[in-house]
Amino acid sequence: MLCSKHPLWAVLSREISRISQNPAYRFLLFFGPLTGILLMYFIFRNSTVKEIPIAIVDKDHSALSVKIGNAIEASPDVDVVFQSHDFFEAREHFEQGAVKAIVLIPKETEELVFNGVPTALPVYINGTNVLLAGLVQRSVLTTIRTISGGVQLKKQMMEGRNYTDAMVRVMPVNIQKHLLFNPFTNYTYFLSSAMLYMMLYLFVLLSSVYTLGNELKRGTGPELLETSGNSVRFAIAGKLAPYTIIFSAFAVFINLLLYKIEGMPLNGSFATIFTGQLITVLTYQLLGLVFIGATINLRLALSLASAYSMMAITFSGLTFPIEGMPLAARIFAALFPFTWWEKLFISQSLRGAPVSEALIYICYILIFMLISLSLMPVYKKYLSNPKYWGKS
């Protein structure tokens, strides 16, 4: 048939044969991404962090201290796993890591409160984990402030004021908080999604580096060029096509996990998100040309590609806002396609931003693709020249 004689089809058939014969190809294409995606999914599946273990040291033993302890215990964010009147015993649990915070209720707390004397309740928090520390602080402080407000309200009403006047005095400024785009503060909506896609793009890049670099390592470049009709474009397109199809299917699988199973909101255009996914997959595939072209060494290229992929999650602004980074770090963050993909994904999925905003991010990703495509002549030179072959 005519189509079977086309160089692109010939390279594609050759690559499928290589995949079926080499277990390393199959791991990078099937088992690695599937295992990584499912592992990240189950690790970050819980939407919020709950039941953080804390300790309460009650030295007052009053009705108010019991009420404070019960209110803290009722909070879904923390779990009181240790109660004692001995602070040093609680401190031992704290230093061993058994509890993440200690709430100390001093002696005469109830007496001082009802006499109108300002009273402090020390809270000792383990700050080594910023997320846990922030959640404990928010939960405990909110509980204590609520109880304090209730006590003040009761005192105002005992002095003869009605409920409305008493509330005005207790809370003269009423804060109305509206969480936009992620009202449930669900970590799955940004953390899990980022890790799933990062795992996908990691294997996209590694598989590309491996399949392109293996031609140089094995010295099969002339065979590839002959199969492709001496066209490096057909050679690269044919080699990467099976991976593009499989990894695009994995992208659909991630969408299924996020939108259908986890119920992540989709406030923007799914077509734009999927287009961005496909372009990002192609970009990470073509970035294999950059790493092979820069190193001409398969092992080194794989190592650098792994480091490059992992650094992307650090500089994407996911865990620390890009706006708070030094200028050099902000510039460095722009050197990763993942940074722009994450902005595109959040803008369309959570914020429901106009498609025109997403198109800007897609253009940034396409810049990486164009840079990679410019190295095709270099790769062709490597394929045809024996002095570039055989490097591990």
C-alpha cells in the first residue's frame, strides 16, 4: 500500500518494534507513568489536612478550661491526643513529635477572665512544617477567639445590654471573608493536579531523551535516516508519535481522576485545557532534542532532564508564590514550560479566566517548542557522524 511506503509510517513502525523489544521503553511509556500518577493521586487524595495531633495542659481545672478543651477537640483540623496538668510531660511528647502543638491553660484563667483581666493562653506550635503550623494556629486561635467573644457577649448582656448592642461592643467590625475560585480550600484542586501532571511530563521528557539518545548510543543513526528518507523531520515525528498518543491518553486519564472522580471544578474551557495539555506534551518531547544536543551523552542527558523536571515544581509558584521570589528566581521560573502550564491550568479550571489569557500561556510554551525544533539539524548531524555514537 502507498501509506506503508511513506517514510513517516516506516519510522513509526520501526519505533513500535523497538518498544515491543526493549523493556526500558515499555517502562517509560506505560508502567512508569501509570505507577507515578496513581501514587501521586493516592498520596494527595485527601482534600484537606485534618486531625493534627495536639496536647492540652489544663492547670486551671475550671468550667471555662473544660469548655475551651472541648471546643478545641471539636475542631476538625486538630485531634487532642494528650491531656495533662503537667507541662513538662506534654513537652516530652512535643519533642518526640507525637503532638504538633501544646495549648496551655494557666491557673486562675476563669477567674481572671470573668474579672475582666486580659488573660493569655500560650500555644506552642511546631513550625518546622509550615502547612501544619498554619492549620493548627488557625484552628486553635479561631476556637479561643470564639469562646472569648462568647464570654464578653455574656458579660455585656448581664450588664443590661440587649443582644444587638452587646454584639456591637464585642465585635465592632464584622469581617466578611469570601474565598474565590477555591472556596473549600481543597488541596487536591491545586497540589494534587500539579503533581499528577508533573509526573506525566517527567516521563514524557525522559522517554523522549531515551529514545532519541539511544539512536546515538547504539549507533543506529544511519538506519534511522535511511528509514526516514534522510528526513530528520520524519525521523523525529515518527519516533515520537507513539509516545505522543500514549501520553495524551494519560492526560485524559488524569482529567478523569480530577474532574470525574475528585469533582474538581471546571470553570473555564476544557478544550483550551486539553489543547494546552497536548502542546505541553509535544513541547516536553521536543525538549529531548535540547538535552541530547547539549550533552551527546544519554546518561548525562537523562540525569539533567530529571533534575530539570523536578526543579520545575519548585519554581512554578505552587508552594511559594513567584511574586515573593527574588528577581533571579522569577527569571529562572520562566525557563520551565511547567510554570506556564500550571498558570494555564489554574486560570481555566479554577478561575474561569477568559480564553485569551490562556492563549498567552500557550504562546510561552510554544517558545520552548520552537527552540527545540531549531536543534533538528544538529540532531541530524549527530545521527550521521560516527564520532557522536556510542557515548553512554
